[in-house]
Amino acid sequence: MNSMTSSKLQVEKLVVGPIMTNCYIVWDDQTKQGAIIDAGDEADIILSAVKKLGIEITHIFATHGHFDHVAAVAPLKRAFKAEFLAHKDDFFFIEDGENAARRWGFNIEPPPKPDRFVEDGDTIKVGGRAFKVLHTPGHSPGGISFLHNAMVFVGDTLFQSNTGRTDLRMGSFEDLKKSIKTRLYNLPDDTIVYTGHGPNTTIGSEKRHNPFVRP
């Protein structure tokens, strides 16, 4: 685990599951209320981390509906009574999560239906912190990013010097490129990009060095 801090939002990064998904625990250090972003697997590890941090989880965010980003939602939702949020255009993937995991050779508990579907421009309050929803389709039609100050949690839309896959069901490189160029590259260069897999990066670094999507 490694922690990064910006403003009063705290971030704990866990790498979970066989596909090495980045799961983020984020919380307001004043209210001690927080959210889990991309509960990808290994609910026991996530539960243990939350207990150690001594915070209350009020929300579970899904940047998209692929099984490796929602596999731990069901047990965590039971444990925390948290509100599960996703975009409606990825509900197909959430419903298909158990079957999709099986096709990849994994067994997961079926993810629950989201308590609420969020849309582009929505604001979600977690403690005293506010997250703005950016619809960033391409890796999947309902891909979304969560923006808080100079921090953005992008799921599998953008990686360090790479982009998310678009050869999976309902993926579109044209949509992905548009999302990155018009939604993410418009953010300040010093914005920290918390990716769905691999290391963090910044918007400025990707604008300068990403070979797949140029500004």
C-alpha cells in the first residue's frame, strides 16, 4: 500500500486480483468518511485496509463495469452498507460480471445492481469532499472518471504512456481518443492521474509523452 495526499483528500492505493487492478480508498481526513473506487477483487484485503485506516465508507464508485473493477462490490456493499454508483451504459457489463469472469477463468460473486446511475457533470459528496463525474467512454461505453481538485481517477481510459484496450466488447478507440483529448487533456497539467492498472501519472506527462493520443 502507498498513500498520496492532495488537499484534505487522502488516497490509499491497493493492487488487487489476478489482473492487478488498482483499487483506491479515498477519504476526507476531517470527517473520516470515504469511498472505494474500483473494488476489483480481494474484498478481505480492502476490508482490512479500511479497518486499519479507521474510516467510514459511504460510497463505492465504479469507473466502468468490467468484472476486474467490480468483483468485490457485493461483499463490500454488505459490509459497509455503502451506495454503489456507476454509469448506466455499463450496466450490461455489471449484470454480466459473473459470466465474464468465468470466461476469463475466474469465479466471482455476482456484482449487485448499482443503487444509482451517475451521469456526466454530476457531483458526488463524500464527507466534505466533492467529486465531479466525467463521462469518458471508449474502453467501455459507460466509462467515467472522478475528478477532485488536481486529482482524477480514470479507470482504464488512460495509463502511463498508454491507453485502455478498445478491442473488448463495445470498445471504441475513436471514442477513447475523443474522451482523452477533450475531457482529460483539458485538465491542468499538474493533475494526478490515478489509473486502473499500473503507476500513476500526470496529465502534463501524458500530453507530452503518450504515443497513442496526442493533444
